[in-house]
Amino acid sequence: MDRRPAPDPGVTVATMKGARMDAEVNEFVVLLGPSPVVHQATGIVSVQIYAGLRDAADRLIATSTRTGRSVESIALDVVDGTLRFD
């Protein structure tokens, strides 16, 4: 006899994955701020360096720190193609 409780019908794999993705998105908003251009640039850098979003975000932040420019300024250059990471 199986004594495990019945699964909650409101909790599905999709909602669990959605919750995990929401947590990841919240982490990036805290890390990078709410600017859409920064998040777009993070995706672009991720593709350019063949890495995940966290590594791309770290690269944007490191470049910002090294150059003394804001992350948003760096992101604008990435999005308009004047700065590449590959």
C-alpha cells in the first residue's frame, strides 16, 4: 500500500519550472537592474561567448567595473554592435 500523500493537482511540472524560471529572472533583475537593454545585451553576450546567462552577466559587470562605465552604457554598445565579446 502506497502511503505517500496524493499530489496537489494545482502543482505541475510546468508550474515548478515556471517558479524556478521566475527565481532566475528575479536574480538577474537584482543583479543587473530592470533595464530591458541590459537583459537583451546579456543574451547577446551569452551567444557571443558560448556561455550561460550568468557568465554573460558577469562579463558585462566586469567590463563595466573595468571601464568605469555603467552596465547600461556597456549594454547599449553591445546591442548596437559597437562592442562584442567574441
